Amino acid sequence: MRARLSRTTAFRLTLSYAAALLLGAMALVGLIYWQAADYMARQGEAMVQGEMRQLLYLEAEQLPEEIDRLQQGDLRRVISYGLFDAKGRHLHGRLGQWPAGLPVDGKPHDWLTADHRHGDKVLAQRLANGEVMVVGYDARTLAHLREILIQSLAWGAGVILAGGLLVGVLLGIRPLRRVRKVQEISQRIAEGDFSQRLPVVERGDELDVLSSLVNRMVEQVGQLLDEVKSVEDNVAHDLRTPLNKLRAQLHRTLIDWDSAPDEQLKARLEKSLDSTDVLLGRFRALQRIAQIRSTARRAGMAVCAPHLLLEQLFEDYEAVAEEAGIRLQLEIKDTAPLMADRELLAEALMNLLDNALKFTPAGGRILMRLARTAQGTRIEVQDTGPGIPYSQREAVQVRFARGQHRTGAPGAGLGLAIVAAVAKTHGYQLLLEDAQPGLRAALLAPAG
């Protein structure tokens, strides 16, 4: 699906904000008009009452002259005066017709005839001679204010919508370009090119967060696929030898079944069983790595004391190392607890110790060390063997991978892969460093 500008989040949000601003402006204008209308209505009532009080002080024969004077001074024609007899017939003033439904009670009322508008007020008061004086207020100022507000609102709405549309376009173009770039790169990744990465512009917006997350996922998927391919190649290579040996032993046993001595046949069958055990051991190791990498193992995390674990492993391996002519040492410089799966951590350390014992010559030394650094807690196993070249330290952590100096040693190349799986499950780092001589393998638990 091709991305469109009108569907971008920035464009939609901008239009939403513009609509919200427009509604807010309408509410504000409505509130202003309502307050102004209420004020001017009260002013109109006060005005007709004031005019009526002024006229009531005059004698009846003075009213026509005063009405004429007041009407001449009312240049805006806001106030209307009308003098009627007791039967409602017009006697004098600009107001020539009795307002329909107007009671003679001396109180201001709304003047809601066809020729008048909301806000107009009118008041009728009976005089001492029986005549009726009527004073009306024309709220044309309020009508003009309403027209001004409506026009202003219309112009403001146009400006807000046009501005919102323009800003939405400007804000949406750049994300749209990035989205289209993401689409192109995602298509290449979907076609199998895991070297591609989504663009990250370091603005920290939602696209950057999503792109960074997808990039990490693609990187891990690519590593897993490379590892699977490597495993396939290594499985085919490493299992060919024991399988060929197993087949050869069984074939020779079958050929010599009638002629060979029983002891020889039994020895061949035992060798066949040994080859089978090697195969089963390698498959069990592969299964174990899969189990360790399972997220369900994270549920077993608990606070444990790594120094107690190292002391126990030291006791278990000390006799084995002594028998091989190797000096095993323990150095504990920190006793702080760690959040870890004790069983998995022990398994990782046992694999490191097994590797160290396997490749350290007689007379060598193996050091187990627990220490705290600025980066976190380090659990180290250091030997004085041949070590691992820097160029191979990443590769040996893959299943069935083995260093150049270790190809002749027994094993399937799964020990460090198990350690790497344990480290990844815990969120630790597996560091392989040059001990000069030998190898220093360290599990680093980040601080905090």
C-alpha cells in the first residue's frame, strides 16, 4: 500500500488541531457575543427606564416639545418616543404605532416585532392625565456587533483551516518521504537482503524509535539466519566423521560376523555405541542451547550469590585440575548478589572451566575471579593455553565453530555457544580477551 500525504499522522494531527482551534474560537466568540448581548440588554433596560423617569418629571403639555427635542438630539436614532391617548391612539413622537402585546406596567419588555431584533427594549407608563408614554430602545449596535463577530469568525475560520492545511502539508511531506524510504528498504529486507537498515535521522521521533527497533530485529534475524546456515554447514561437516565411523564399524562387524572372534565383534559394537553417544551428545547440546535461549527460562531469575557458586565450582574442579597438572586458583573481590538463574550461570561457568582444562597444558594455571568494575560485575575464567585470535572471537561463539588452534581437540564446538546463550538470556556480555598468554573469558553483568 502506497503512503499518502492525507493519511500521514502529522497531516491528520495538524488538521485535528486546526479543527479544535476553530471550535475553540467559535466557543470564545459565542461567549463574547453572549456576554455583550446580556450587557447591552441590561443597558437598554436602564436606558428606557432613565428616559421614562426624565419625562415623568414634566407636565403633560410639555411632553410634545421635550419629545421633539430629544428625538432631534438622537442622531443615531437609538431611542424612540411615542405619546398615546388612553385608547392607544397616537398623539405625538416618532413611535407611531403601539407595540403589539406591550403591557402598561412601567417595566421594560423585549420589543420582538417584525421590524425589531433581539435586544430591543420598550417600556409603557401611564401618565396622570390618562395618556400613555412609550419609550423604545433600538439595539442596532448589538446587531452590528453580531455581524462583526460572524464576519471575523468566518475570516478566522478560513485562515485557520488554510493555515492548518498548509502546515499539515509541510509537516507531512518529510515524514512521508521517510515512510516511502522505509517501504523501499522493508521490501528489500522482505526479499532477503538483511544488510539493509531503516533510516534513522536521530530526531528521536516515533519513526526513529520504530526504525531503531526494526533495525535491531533485522540484525538479530540476520545473525540467526547466518548462524543457522553456519550450523547447517558445521552439522554436515562435524557429524559426517562419527557417522562414517559408525557405518564403517557396523559394516565390518556385519561382514566378519561369522568369522571374527566374539571379543573383536564386541569391541566393534562398543566403538559403534561410543560413536552413537557422541552424536547424541551433540544433539543434546544443540537442544540445550535452544532451551537456554527460550524466554521461559527468564522466569527462573532470582537473587543469587555468585561468590558462593564460584567457591563450590572451585571445590569441584580443584581435584580435576590437580590431576591434569594444572593449578586452579580462586580470587573473590566482590560478594554482591546478582539477579540470575543459578543453574544456567553454573552451566556457563562449567563450560568455561571445561574449555580451560582442555586447552591448558600441564604446568599451566587457571584463575577464577569475581570482581566489580565501573561497568558492572565480572566473573572471569582465565587460562594459560593457546588463546583465541582476535579475528575468531566472534565466530567461536556460534554453534559448532572452533578456533584454528582447537580443531584437533576433542569436543563439538558447542561449549562457548552455550555460554553465549546463557549470557544473552541474562542480558550479560560474554567477553573473550587476551590474557598474554592464554584466554580470559568473562561474563559481565552490567551495573544497575
